[in-house]
Amino acid sequence: MEGIWRQNPVFVMMLGLCPTLAVTVSAVNALSMGIATTFVLVCSCTLVSLMRKMIPKEVRIATYIVVIATFVTVVDYAIQAVSLALYDALGAFIQLIVVNCIILGRAEAHASKNPPLAASINALGMGVGFIIGLFALGAVREILGAGSLFGISLFGSSFQPWVIMVLPPGGFFVLGSWLLGFAWWEKRKQRKHQQMAGLQTSAERG
């Protein structure tokens, strides 16, 4: 489950940035894309793991893409049936889950080399990390860009929304801010660990 924090696909590995920047104009869109991607990720990695001994190495990438595309088709039709408005909002990025490097990377690097349970848990961790990353961007952009969260007004009619936050430059700004905060937190943890290690070494020498 390292994908939730230590190997977060958005804030650490910086993968899947096209949908991250494109669909995170609201919390609902962000969560929907995150959940859809996680479903495809877990199902694809589980199936790839089950088939890992049957897939010839020469055609493994093509096979992974076919598997991923199958589950993307399921998600595509499901979203279209449940909410046409959401389907229109997410647009072509639903189909582009097929070539999301997070899914293909997990299938190649982990699922093809591990049993189904381990592959499923690893994929779930990466998926949850992706959901967290998308929601962190979508929530901030919706709050600042529309003064609402999940469509519920937070500040009343007097609030002047920052329209730039729901435009591409706002996506880059919010992503950069989160990356800066994430990097600062990680460096802070490293300094604490180094200080603790130094104190422990001094105590052992003393």
C-alpha cells in the first residue's frame, strides 16, 4: 500500500498528470475519475497476475493493453448509464485510461511478477493514492474557483471566485503548490530521522 503516501502516483511519482490536470476542476469530477481509474487498475492487475504464466513475453504489452481496454469499456458504459452529465464532463479522458502509465506500469512492474492477492493490494494502494491526489487538486480548485465543494456553496453570494483556478493555469498552480508542500514535508521527516540517528549514535558512543 505504499502508493497511498510513499509512492503516491501524483505527488511523488508524478504519473497520470494529463487527467490530473484536465478533470480536477471539481471534487466530483476528481473523485469519479479516481474511482474509475482505481477500478480499472485493480481489475487489470488482478487479471494480469492470474494470466502471468500464460502470456508470452513478446506480446505482453499488447496483452496488457487489451485487458486494460476491456475494463475501461466497462467503466465507460457504466458512467454513461449512471450519469450522462458526468460522462460529458470527463469526456475523452475516460477512454484515455487505457494508456494511463500508472496502470500499464503496475501491470508490467508488479502484477506480472506477483500472485493475484499481492497484485490486487498493490494496485489498490496505487489507486487510493491516485484518488487522494485527484481529490486534493479538485477540492482546492473548486473551493477557490467556484466557492463551493461538491456543488454546495461555502461562502455565499459575496464571494468572488478565482476563475483562473478552473482553467489550465490554475491546475498547474495548485499541483505545483501541493508538490511543494509534499516535498517540504518529506524533507522535514528526513531531517528528523537524521537528527534522531545522530542522537542515537552520540548516545552509543557516550
